Amino acid sequence: MENVHLAPETDEDDLYSGYNDYNPTYDTEELENDTAFQQAVRTSHGRRPPDGVTRPMTAVRAAGFTKAALRGTAFDPLGQARGPAPPLEARNEDSPEEKIRQLEKKVNELVEESCIANSCGDLKLALEKAKDAGRKERVLVRQREQVTTPENTNLDLTYSVLFNLASQYSANDMYAEALNTYQVIVRNKMFSNAGRLKVNMGNIYLKQRNYSKAIKFYRMALDQIPSVHKEMRIKIMQNIGVTFIKTGQYSDAINSFEHVMSVAPSLKAGFNLILSYFAIGDREKMKKAFQKLIAVPLEIDEDDKYISPSDDPHTNLVIEAIKNDHLRQMERERCVEVVKASQYVELANDLEINKAITYLRQKDFNQAVETLKMFEKKDTRVKSAAATNLSFLYYLENDFAQASSYADLAVNSDRYNPSALTNKGNTVFADGDYEKAAEFYREALRNDSSCTEALYNIGLTYKKLNRLDEALDCFLKLHAILRNSAQVLHQIASIYELMEDPSQATEWLMQLISVVPTDSRALCKLGELYDGEGDKSQAFQHYYESYRYFPSNIGVIEWLGAYYIDTQFCEKAIQYFERAALIQPTHVKWQLMVASCFRRSGNYQKALDTYKDIHRKFPENAECLRFLVRLCTDIGLKEVQEYATKLKRLEKMKEIREQRIRSGRDGSGGSRGRRDGGAGSDSGQNCSASSKGERLSARLRAFPAANEPYESSSNKEVDVSYVDPLGPQVERPKTAAKKRIEDDDFADEELGDDLLPE
């Protein structure tokens, strides 16, 4: 207890003392009594500017916000209160800078016109334009020197003008003037790369037969052209070699041509090298040069080297002369003989077949047939290949008897040849025996399931037999193989239409349009399908696209004209009926429709003139006379009596003809029977003509009498014909005879699949 000390009750150390103490700086209740704070506030307020002027409260000022906005000023961040911007200053056409710009533009136009005239063969006009450009360019330089410093001269324009002028002088055989102009360019150190124009100067000296100067300028150009421009340097070396040949310096020419052949061998350089060696009598080097020449690649296919690449008559004569000359015959004979004497005897047969294919490429069908007939007594495989190709050729010529004969020979020689079986099926298909044709196609597919020709043709056969589900299955399989085949897409769409599934037909036709977007008949068919579904806007779009790509389809023209009449835009229908009248000038209905459109649109004078013109061309047309009587009556013209008399006379003649026909039908029974048969035939022809040539009556109502208004029928009565987009005739099967042309190998897949269904 001695060590225990009790705290006295009067101890001043309180555990909770200080919690209510705080810094008087934060005492806001006493700010009004704080003298220093009030003095600072008054001093700061005293230094503020007047109310009309504002200053930012911080260093970063808010966009569009000022204190003045709080004092009655509207918020205007875009400054619209300042009013519209002042108008742009008008261009001063008389200013020197504007005159210079216009003159520079005129010089450029003259240079372009000169070049165009030269390309069109008008050399005199080209030279005149070039001279005019030169004169105006000199005026431009003087004006520019007066306004700006000489450093601002357009050197490119000056170079273009001078170069074009020199070229036009040279084209007009004014060589002295051309050389002077080239000298002006070459001597001007401000023109970069002007040294290469010495090649042109060398060419001019060569034309003037000044060979020494030509060689001099060629060499000067060669020195100034950097080594990176190898092609140009090679051409200059060829020019130097040719010039040396003309001067008789064959050794120097040989050096030039040998350099060319070592760097970039060409046929011309090799040929000139042989001539140079011939001139000096060096036979050994001629042989070596000839070996170098034949080593130069021709850059054309071996089979195409005797096919003319253009319509140039000179080139055609040269090719005609060399394609069967002694060297060509010797080459062909030796090649075949060497192969026949070797162990590759079969290769010789393939070479002969390739020769026949080459004849086909050259469109020499007689030679191709003669070559293929040589294989009739060969072994089985070669005989089958040749007979397949012969069947293909005769099928193309529509000689189905010969095609069938050679197809039989090909099948008997090799029963497992799918091409032979396909061609045999084609000949049977042409005879109309579709069941038997399908058997041959099925056998071809059993031998080769990848034979797309047989698969396509069996689909056509099923379609002919109205076995639409099987036909659709074939074409869908073929579509999986040939994804973008327009023929296959068309057949699928056609089958869906026959199956009365227009939505599927439309879908496949849209795929067809994505492959061949310019096929007018496919677009027409799409318009017909949409029209059948009542979608006039889509129908109009596709019919219009079809008309844009092929504006001569009467059915499309008829539909578009009727569409505009139904939509009360008769003036737009006029252009379509006028085009129909141009296509079928002997059909009066199109001209009557043009006149009717003028009348419906309120242009009565134009309608009257059109009806008068129709009456001059077709004086016995009663409809035209009726409308003439009606229009003349409405307008009050004196010709009304004349046209009314003609109309009565025409109607009376028609009555007489009808009476004669009726009296003829009341004759004897046998005669009547025969006449009835004839009349029935005529009636059938008339119905056919009506359905084909008078389809507008199915789209529009017949023309009314003179006292009745013209009205059109509903859109659903339109009858637009459709032609297969792959050919205007009946569908024909593909032949199996083209793969050798495409593959160009020596396998026994014969010529093949380039026939499209028509």
C-alpha cells in the first residue's frame, strides 16, 4: 500500500478536455465582426471593373459562358447575333493573275487538241494547234515575268509545248524544224532528263540517211540515260546496230547485237545478228546465232502461234504463208515419225488427235474431220476417242444421222467412255426418244459420276418427260458442283415455275441475276413473276432493267407502255409505243396507241396529226377513221365530212365481205365441210396471231367507238412472253467433246462441254 498513490479529487487533468475547442479562423458566425475580413472584401470589390465588362473567373473559360449572360445577354456560342457573314468578293476577271491562269488553261487545251488530232490522223491540224500553243505559251511567259519573279515560270508547261511542237514537226516530215525545236529543249539546262530526247533526234537523222549523226546522237543519249533504265538502253543499242548495218559496218553492228542478245534476247536482235554474220560470211557464228534465236521464248502457246492475233491483213498473209510451208511440214512429219518409231507409239496417236483439235481452233472443220477419220481402223481406245469427236462435230452441224453413226462406233469401241455415251444420248434426244436418252445418260454417270454433261442432259430429259422432281434433283446436284453456272440456275428457276412455286422461282432467278446481271430475258422473267404476284413496283423495276439492256423486246415495251397508261402517265408511255412502231412498222396498233396517248394527255392537235399520218399509211383502218371523225367534230374542222364518208364506205365494204362469207358457208355439205375446215384453220391462225401479235388487247381494252372514252384494263391481264436466257430455241442437251481443248493434255477425255442448252 506504500507504493499506491490515489489521485487527488482536485486534479485539473480532464480526459475529455479540448473537444469543444476549434480554430477561430473557421468561425463563420463571427465574420461580420471580423475587421480584417471585412476590409479585404471591401478592397477586392473596389478593384472590380464596371458591370459592362466581364472577366473570366478562372484560367479556363467555359465555352460561350460569361457573367454578362446572367445580366441579360443571350447565350450565343456560335456568334449568330453578329449577323450574316459579309458576301464573298467577286473574282476580278481583269486582274493579271486571273489572265495568266486563263491563258495557261488555254495553252493546255491546245496541246491536248494537238495530240488528239495527231491520233486521229489529221497531222496538219495537229501542227497548227501545236504552233498556236507555242505562240500563246511565249505570251504567257512574258506576262508572268511582268507580274512575278522568273523563278515562278511553269517549266513543265514550256517543256510540254516544245516537245509536242517538235513531235508534230517530225510527223509532218519537217525534220529541220523538228531538230531546231529539240535543240532548244536539249540546250536548256533547266529541263531535267532532256538528254534522252537525243534518241528522237537520232531517229530523225536516220530518216534523213545521215547515219553518222544518227549514231552520234544515239550514243550521246546512251551516255545520258542511267543504267537502271535497261529496256530503253537496249532499244537504243538495237537502233545503233541497225544504223551500222545500213552503213555497212557489220563488225560494229555485230558488237551491238551480241550485247543485246547477252542482256535481253529478242527475235529482232537475233535475226539481225544472223544477217550481220551472213554479210561477213561467218557460217559457224551464224549457226550459233541461230541457236540463240530459237532459244528466245515466243511467249505464245505452241498451238496458237499459227492463229492470227488480229485482223491485220498483212499479218494474216504472213501466217497463211508460213503455217504450211516446207519447214512447218518437215517439223510436223519428223515429230510424228520420231514418236512413232519410239516406244511411245500411243503418244503419236494423241499428237494426231491434238492436231485435229488445232484444226478446230482454227475453224478448219474439214481438216479436223479428215484427221479424225484416219483413226477408224486404229486400236479400240484411239478409235473411240476419234469417233466421239466426230460425233460431236456432226452434232454441231445438225447432221444427226452421221452423229448417231459415229456415236455408235465410239460406244462399241469403248463401252466405258462417258463422253461417247453422252453423245449417243444426245442423238437419241434429238430424235425425241427421251426415255432411251435418259438410259444412255444414266450409264454415262455410272461410268463417271463426275460427268457434268451427262448430269445436265439427264435433267433436261426428265424436264421433257415432265418428271419435274427428278429433274430438280439433278440440277440441284449439279449446282453443288458448278456453283456459279448460269445455265443450271436458270433450269432450277424454270422447274420451280413449272411446279407453280413462284417464290422459289423468283429466288433462283435473283441468284441468276447476280451471276449475269445484264441478262435481259432473265430480268423480263423476274418482272413477269412479280407482276403475277401483284407486286407492280418490283415488276416495273425488272421490266425497266430488261428494257435498258435490250430495248427491242416487244413484250417488255408493251408492258411498260401499258404500265404508264394505267398509272395515268400517258406522255411517258408514248416513247415506248413509238419504239414498238419502229420495230414493227406494219403493225398499226402501235401507232394508234401513240395517237391515243396524245389524245388522253390533252394534246389534241398532235393526236390529230398522228391519226392523219396513220390514215395515209393504213387507209382501210376503221378505228383510225372513227377517231378522226370524233376529233374533227370536237375541234370543228371541215374534214369531218370527208372522213365520215370514208368510214361509211369502209363499213359498207366490210358488210359486203361478211355477207359473202356467210353465203359461202351456206353452200353444199361437202363444200361447206371443206370450207369449214379451211375457215377453222384460218381461225386458228388468227387466234395465234392475236395471242402473239395482238397481246396489247389482253393488256388494254379494245379501242372504243367514236363517242366513247378510251379506258385501260387491269394490270393482271398482261401477257408478256419469255425466252430462255441461254438461247432462243428449244433446249438441247450438252455434248461431251471439249475437255481436250481446255485441258490440252494427252488423256483420253475427248473434246468436251462447250455446247449450251438452246
